[in-house]
Amino acid sequence: MTIDCFSAGILVADHLCPPIERVPDPGELVLVDDLPLTIGGCAANTALDLAHLGVRVGILGCVGRDAFGQFIVETLAKRGIDTRHIRQVDGRGTSGTLIINVRGQDRRFIHAIGANASLRAQDISPELVTKARVFYVGGYLLMPGLEQEGLWQLFRTARGAGVKTVLDVVLPGPGDHWQQLEKLLSETDVFLPNDDESAAITGKPDPLAQAEQFRSAGAGTVVITCGEKGTYLFSARQRLRAGVYDVPFVGGTGAGDAFDAGYIAGLLLGEDEEGCLKWGSALGASCVRGIGATETVFNRAEAQEFMAQSALKIERL
């Protein structure tokens, strides 16, 4: 199978709560219509969204030898994703996240790292990476076994073969994240943090100052997503600020991963930076129409029709 994008990183079983009016009081029972189990995690979500766009995707990560791990592998395989490089590990359960949605508030997450802690750079074959057009790593910093030096070497090898390297992060909490990131950025073509992550990593509140720090470490293009406030893009060529597409908001789970998938699709289609922003913003907008991470994400025809009929404000800074 020829691969357009190789997606590596966190694989998660998401346990979703639909929007409720408030967090229950201690001992209180709140009823909802459904508590769905869905695919989650940056690598899985982005791979599913890319497959929905018709992109040929391979995926690598770790799951436990349990029902949740089987659910993840089977769900991905049914969508035509190459799952041969997902590794089942002993002694750790499949990673899971409990996602609590309160109406009008940002999501709350309760997360178990589980089997994702077992992923190491040496588990990722350079031969696999160099056969793709894009090598994406999602959830870096939330996988304690994935050390910077080994991943830096993989990114270096990939770029030497003409493969685009794309990186997204998830922060496990306070820490010296910059020390674990700085060297890796020197071999990163596109870095895709959100504004909360950027602020925590750099200690700077302004997206421009954050991007300048990431760019000074060697990142090629820095794209900082800011939810309903839009997106900033900084590269050697230009600085852009994009708004958002106007769609009904139901839930934000997976929106950042959908943006990543759209941006990668733009890269694969040969779009310029504005075009990639439009693809990322369109897929992110489609995602927030549902509570799940991938259930409402556009396919390629839907995305193209939506972008043709909807305006996205993009300004140069």
C-alpha cells in the first residue's frame, strides 16, 4: 500500500459525555441520552479524518491487549487505514479519556496515558517514514517513552528523503516542555500547537512572540490555533491571521486534529499557506458540529463545496 501520510502518536478510546447544563454536585446523578465510545487521540483522529478525505494513511502507535485496543484497531482498519504497525503491549491498558462537555464551557478531560507510554522512537521504522509524503506525529509530550533525540533523528531522516514533517503536541501538565521540544523543532516543517499549549511552552501570552520563539528554534511554519478566535500562521515568507468559518457549535473534541488533517491535505494537494489554512479551518469547523472527534468531519467533496460557498477572512500581519 502506497502511503501519502504516516501518522504516529497517541491512540485513545474516548468516553464522551454530550453537553450537560452543569457539572453534577457530589453524589448527584445527571441523565443523558447516550455516552458513546469513540476513537480519540491525535494520531487516530487525524488519520481517520485524512482517510475520510481520500488520503492513503498508515498509522503507528500502541494499544493494550484489551477490548478498547481491539476497538481502536478495528475502527481504523474499517476506514482503509493501514494498521499493521499498531503494537499491542503487555502490562498497560489502552489509553482512555473521559470527556465532559458542559454547555457554554470548554471541555474537561480525565486521561489515562496507558499503552501510549510504551511508544518509542525505535519502534518507528525510518524505511516506513521515508516512503510517505508527510510524516505526522500527534500528541508529542504526552508519550513519556518517545524521546526527543530519537524523534529528531527520524524527522531529520524523513526531511532528507523529501518528506514533510508535521508535529502537534499535547501537554500533560506543567513542566519544562521547551527543553523537550527545542531541538526537535529544528527538523519540523510545520508545527501545529494551540494557543494554550504555546503559552505554556514559551511562557509568553502573545502568539507573535510565541511563534518567534518556535521559529528561532528552526520550525519552518508555525500555525497556532486559537479556537473561535481563529488561527495565526508564521513562516519565513509571511505572517497571516485567519478567522473562522461560521458553523453551529456543538462540541470542540477533535477540532484541533481535524485542523491538522485539513492542513496536511492542503500540503498533499500542493496548496500554498493560505490554501492550507482554508483546508484546516474548514475541517476544524466541520468537526465542532458534533460531540465526537470525527463523526461530522467533511469528506473531500463536502469540504470543497463548503469552501467554495463560505468565506474565510485571512489578513496579513
